[in-house]
Amino acid sequence: MTQPLTLRVSRDGVTPDVERPDPAIVLEGDPVHTTWSLEELDGLYAGMWQATKGKWKVSYAEWEYVYIHEGHSILTDKDGKETHLKAGDSWLIRPGFEGTWEVVETTLKDYVIRG
């Protein structure tokens, strides 16, 4: 019987992509996004993402599961409901979510995205 392959999520040895969000969606600050892509296969994306302080508009067309390693972010929906995400928290963002993502303290998260 074949055992499933498991992979520890790590940034070690992975060259990150570093970018800023489109200025048209930035509401506060000058956030920098660093992404370590660990898996991209058949519409599944997984890796680690870090962002520095700032606030920007978000609109999700896909499912995203996140686990926060460090920092503090606030996800606010279009009706104003806030979800504070801190180290040890996990969250599921559903397709159709619209609102803002605000990084209060530099945030590092694992992510798994499924379109």
C-alpha cells in the first residue's frame, strides 16, 4: 500500500515573489507582499505569504484557507464585520467575499487556494 506524501510547509530553499498590490486598491500605507509558492497544480495553490502594514480592497473568486503564523490582520467584509486574525488562528475565506484586508502587524500565513 502506498503512503500519501506529506510535506512540511517551509520557506527554506524557495525563492519568494515580492510585490505590492495595485495602487488603485490600496487604502492605507505601502504594503509589501512576499509569497513563497510551494504548490501550483490543477487550480490548487499553496504556500506561505507575508505582508507588511497597510490596508487594501479584496474580492475573492475562490476558496482560501489560511493559518496565521505571526502578526495581526483584520479582514473586514463589505457590511463592516471585522475578523481579527492573529498567530494560531485559521480562517476560511469563501468565494464572493468582498471587503478589506488590513495588516496591523506584519503577518505571515500559510494559504491553500482552490478555484
